[in-house]
Amino acid sequence: MSHDIAPDPAAPVGPRADRHDPVYDQLHATEEFAELRRRYRSFVFPATVAFLSWYLLYVALSNWAGDLMGTKVVGNINVALVFGLLQFATTFLIAWVYSRYSTARLDPLAKELEQRFVALEGKSSRGTGSH
């Protein structure tokens, strides 16, 4: 007969479930971390809304403006095909713009926070004997 104790279904799971990280909590509370999140969100949310609006316009026009979307532009290429190809172009454009934005506005602040984390984590592990 086994005397195993069943795991608590309400207990957190994942790699950080078994420990509390005061260094991360300390950095999370800094103004720099809040600024990093603000910068990230100020790009991602508007870009996502803009792209989804553009995509939904394409879908709506495809469903309810068939005559417009079927209009020939050049040869057998119609407006619907041009819009569809522009969806791909827009995706790559947003990725490229985000990469530039991230490199200029997010990465320097994230690197600073990472360096601070490594320094604090080193002090923390030396003080507690862990790692």
C-alpha cells in the first residue's frame, strides 16, 4: 500500500514554482523595469491593433465587396490578390520596424536590467550558499 501524498492541484507549476526569487522581485519593482514594459507596450499594442484592423478590412472587403476585390488591376491580377500580397508585406514591415525599435529603445534598457540582475543574483547566491 502506497502512502504517497497527492500533489496540491492549486500549487503553482513550472520552473519557478518551487522558489521565490527576491532578486527578480526587486528588479520588477524598479522604475527601469516599468519603463521597459511601457516602451514595449507602446509599440506592440498599437502595431497589433493596426495590423488586425488592416487584416479585418481585407477579410470584410473579401466578404462584402466582391465587385471591388474582383476589379482587375493588371492582367489577371485583381485588387484581392494585391491586398493579400500586401498582408505579407505588412507583416515583414512590422517585423523590421519592431526590430529597429527594439534595438534602439528596448535592448539597451533590458541589457542594463540584465546586468543588474546578474550582479544581484551573484550577491544573493554568495550570501545564501545556493547555486
